[in-house]
Amino acid sequence: MPLVMTDAVVLHAFDYLESSRIIRLATRDAGLQSVLARGARSSSRRFGLGLDLFASGVAQIQLRPGRELQQLDGFDLTSSRDPIARDLERFAAASALAELALRFADGDEPGDLYATLIAALDAVAAAPGDRARDVGLAAAWHLVAGFGFAPVLTRCCRCELLLADEDTATFSHGAGGCACRACAPLLPRGRPLPPEARAALRAWTTGTVGTDWPVIETAMRRAHLRLLREFLEQHLNDGRPLRAFETWERGLGTLGAAIG
Amino acid sequence: MSVIDELAGELSKLPGIGRKTALRLTYHLLKQPRERSIRLARALETLAERVHPCQTCFNPTEDAECAICRDPRRDAAVLCAVEEAADIGAIERAGEFRGRYHVLGGRISPLDGVGPEDLTVSELERRVAGGAVTEVIVATNPSVEGEATALYLQQVLAPHVARVTRIARGLPVGGDLEYADGITIAQALSARREMP
């Protein structure tokens, strides 16, 4: 049974039996892994206090081929990403990113996907409170592009005609991107995408994660979240709800007024 | 399906009980005197029939209100919000808290599809809005989800109550500083207090 030591980030954790936890990890070397952390709830001796959502560390995993649940021997924390828990927008965005990673990535994803995920979570953790939603949105598109689902934005996805930057294009989820005026009526279900929204999408899906991502107006944020949700539903296509994404889209930070 | 399979199936639905353990428990019960199994069955039946959440704090009780909510010696002005009813037992064992409780029924967890509307947050808000409560101590677990739930409660309750406080995090009693991890020491330092 090989012991693998690899960089990892906690994407999901839930209690198991009296004192253990099952953790879903994204790792640099072993893709997504479900691991059993024995005694993680009752004692911090073995895993420290690091086995919490969105924390990064070096995981020691006993990897048995063919098993769905591996054993976690240790987890040396390198970053707890505390700021995520100090802001509800950051928390909701990071949860949605974790959900995307869990749903899109399979067990054999390469290390650069891990790097993209880490960069996305770091960007959300570092985002100022009033920009947490923008940065989360950008990070989500960046992650989707990292999974290989980047939409086509500069050329028509059907005839490959170069689209002028100042033109409103039609975004078709089914076709995987923007279409020119001539092709738009031939594609399934489209939404008009104004030039500034297309520019933002281009910035988010290309290059590196950065704080120079464009700031989005409140009304545009809603439209962007809807566009992303529809795009995800189209490409995930497994009928399972995106629960964390729904919570994020509803706006966790503003729900207090709604339920009171 | 045999009776044995039926019971094992029901037992395996309990948290932490897998199929093998469920079968082991079933065969263990078969070896016990008949009266013991009947007592267990009656206890389960009584539990299901009589126990329900307290109408005020959601702590499980056989009456309309739990013993803590009925106790006139408990301070009704101070509430302690906990994730689960089991957390009340842990706090009560410490013997320090003389206020009353509110059981949230979990913590906000977008990944598990649990939002504030799935918890008893609006009931807590109504309870506090009555004006008799002066402090709410938020005693959710010190995890990312527990902290986010605490933050949410703070935002919802702040307009209604003078103080919303959070239980402290830091070094355990009897622990050794040399062996404490970085996060614990950092939190203990940030939550330091003046010595009386």
C-alpha cells in the first residue's frame, strides 16, 4: 500500500462514526480523493486543526488502488484560508468553487488543475468584502476554463468568423460560446451578451488569476451568475442540483432580511 | 425480505452503522433474552411517540417546553445558540452557564444544501425580538461552517439584541504551549484578555 505525500486542499468534510471524518480532497498528485481521517473530531494530535473546509496542506494518504475511500495518515497545514469564514460572500463563493471542483474534476486530473483551484480559492480569500462576489464569479469562470470548458468568445463558435469587440454577440450554452448574427438563429437557446460582459468573460477565462479582473455592476452580476449557472447545467448534464452554487446565487449575505 | 434483513436494514440507516455492524447487532439481539429486545422496542416506540422539540428552544423534550426553559432559576436574558441538542449536554457538564439555549438544528453548509432557512434562525430571531434577551452567545463549532453560521447569526440578531458574543477559541486547559499548533496559538493570542 503506497504512502503518497501530496499537496491537497479540503473541499468537503463530514462526520463519520463517533470521532472520525470523511474528507474530500483535491490533490496535486492524485486528483480528487475521498479519505477517512480516523479520530479527527476527538483529537487534534494526528491532523492538527487543519482538516477544515478550504484549508491547504501536505496530505499523507495510504492509496489503495480500486478503493473509493482511502486512509488519511496525516495533514500538515500550510494555509487555513481563515478570511473565507469571516465573510459570508467569500464563504458562499468558496463553497461554490469547491462544488464545481467536486463535480467537474474526475480522479485523475493533472496538477495544473490543482494549481488553478488553489489560485481561485486564494483570490476569493483575499477579496475585499465588497468585491467578493465579483472575484468569486471570475474565479468560477477561471476554474470552468481550467476544466476545459472555456466558452468560445472571440470567434463565432459555428462559422469561426472573428467577432468585433464592440458587438453584442449571442451566447449559446449548447453550442459552447458566442455566435455571429448570421449563425445565432441556427443555434439552440441563446442569450445576448453585451460587449462589456464578453470582455469580462474573456478576462476571467484566460490568463492567470488576478486582482485586475473587471469590476461588475450589481445588475450585471446577477446576469453573469445566471449565465454561469445555465452554462454549468448544460455541460454537467447529470440532473443533480448545484446546491452550493444556488446558495451563492441567492446571496447568502442578504438572506437575513428575507427569512426574518 | 426476512425479519432479520428488515431489522438490519433499519439499523444500517443509523449514523455510523454499516451493513456488517447492523447484522452483528441484529444477531446480538437474537441471542439476548426476549424481554430485553421487547424493552428496547418499547423504548424506541416511546421515544418516537413522546419526544419532540421544545416549542421555545428546540431541545428534545416530552413536554411542551424542555426542563431548562421551564426552570425559573435559569437566566432568560442570556441565550446560548448551539448547532445540535447534544451540544447542550457538553455545555451543561461544564456547569458554568446559567442561561437558556436555542438549538439551531445544524449549521449553514452550502455544499450540503443547508441554508439559514433550514435552521431555526427565524425562530431565534423572533425569540430575541421580544426584547427580554440581552445577550446571545453563539456556540457553533469552531469550523469554517460554524464560523460562517455565527457570522450570519450576528448579522440577523444584531438589530434586536444588545450583545451577540462568540465563544472563545484558544489553548485547552491542561495543554502545553510547546505542543500547541500555530492556529491555536494565533487564536489564543488574538482572543487574549486583560488579567483581572
